[in-house]
Amino acid sequence: YQAIERLNLVIANIPNSSVVGAEDDNADLMWHYYGEALTLRALMYMELCRNFGDVPFRTEPASDETFYVERTDRDVIYETLLDDLLEAQEYLTYVGEGVHNTVERVTKGFAKGLRARIAMYRAGYSIRPDGVTRQGSNPEVYYAIAKKEAEELIADGVHQLNPDFRNHFIMQCRHQVDNNYRESLFEVGLGINRSGEIG
């Protein structure tokens, strides 16, 4: 939630920035950051819903009126995230085609992949607050979104499967980013002598 609050601040303030009003490269870069923030917030909320189901949901920076919010139905959260990720794709570029040359930053490919995953969660089964496992409403709509995003991601050809899984695994163990096949859509860069929950 601390990360979400910071992302909410970025998302709320970039459109009002004096930089985005200019017609130059800095404005394009700021809009790219806006797309990154929308995508990262979607990732955070997806993980919260995946682990906890219905959670407090806020897309604006906290204020006295919005500091304490009730849980929101996960389907409502997923639908908002799907819309956010569609908007984010307008501002992002594929890895190597614009601002970023590494999958350690948010790119259009990751936004497409994340949108497909969230659509699958929205269409799928989950344990609801009443303790009953149910599928989300209108699953065919969300399966279609997932299929469309995956097909576009494949057709664009920026990300491909490494023909040798062993090689992909070895590169990951050596902390080498695969800039040839770019099989990974997104990797959390921790840096040398830094660690996180995953290692």
C-alpha cells in the first residue's frame, strides 16, 4: 500500500505538471512515466487481490476523507486495472524501441502481458467473501481480452520464447538480461549486493 500511495501521487500529478504541457521529449518521457505508474499500480493491486481477495481500493492519493476505505469487490478492482492498462499502453513502448532497453523497467510488452493475466483472473474462479468458490461474471468477455492481448504480444514479435529453456535458466542464474529473445516481459532489478524477498 505504501507503493500504491506513491504511484497514486505520480498518477494524480503528472497530468497537471508543467512539463507535460510542453511539446518536447521531456513531455513524452513524463507520459511514459505515467504509463509505468499505471502499470505498476495494476501489478500491486493484482498481487493484493490474488493473495487476499477483496481489498481496500483507492486510486487517488490519500486524504482525510479517503484514508480509511472499505473493501472493494475484486471484480471491480480488476475491471479498473484492465482499463488502466489499456490506457498505459498508449504511453509505453516496447523494450528497445523507446525509452528503455531492458525488461527491468515497465514496457508495453509487460503491460499487455499483465492485462492478459488480470483478464484471466477476472474470468476465473476464486473464493468469495461468503466462502463459496465462484467464477467471475461474463467470463467470455475477459477470456477474449486475454486472448487479444496475448495474440497482439506474439504478433508484434518483440518478445519470443528462447528455443533452449536451459539457456534461459542459465542466463537468469547468471543475472544476465536476455536482450536477444526477451522471453521475460518484466524482471525486478535488484542490483549487485542488494536483495529482496525473492533472493
